[in-house]
Amino acid sequence: MRIEIERLRVDAVIGAYEEERLIEQTLWLDITLDYEAELATASDTFEHAVDYDALTRRLSAYVKESKFILIETAAKRCCDFLFESFPIRSVTVVVSKPSALERAETVRAIAQKPDQ
């Protein structure tokens, strides 16, 4: 089963420049995860599904407390965090930082963690 979460807003300290380390900036996270959903779909019960409300709350808190410098690091570590914290087979995280460049709408970093 594939679950996609689009534009999860997280306000966090992120950036390499001194002035960026003093403020929170908005990040948008797009998350795609695959998990074994046979039990969940057969029983139609929540207990066998991935709790994506808990997943987004925990991930948001993780990003806020981490205070990353690079969006590349944020994307990679978010993948690692989700893969280690939830019963998923693969995950892709896209971290977008719309305030990164004046000349562009956004800058994105994309990280993936496949089946192991």
C-alpha cells in the first residue's frame, strides 16, 4: 500500500547563514511511504494500519527540534527517522524551502530509503 502526504507544513530553524539560525522558516514536506497493508485492509481496522496522524506529528516535532543546517540533511534524516519509527517498507521525503532563493519559488531536496 502506498500512502502519500502532501505539503506537511513545518516551521523550523533551518539554514546555514547566521540570520537563518535566529528565526523559524516554513518547510513543506511531501512524504510517500509503502507498507504491508494486507491485515489492515482485510480487517478494516486502524490497529493494523500506519497511523499517519501520529507519523506527521512525530516527524514535525523531530524536524523542529533538530534545527538542521541543510535541507539535504533534513530530507535524509527524515527518511531514516520514519523508517526506524514506523513499520514501512520504503519512504521518500521531499523537503521544500520556499524562502531559500529570491529568484525561485522553492528549493527541494529529495531522499529515499528503499526496502532493505
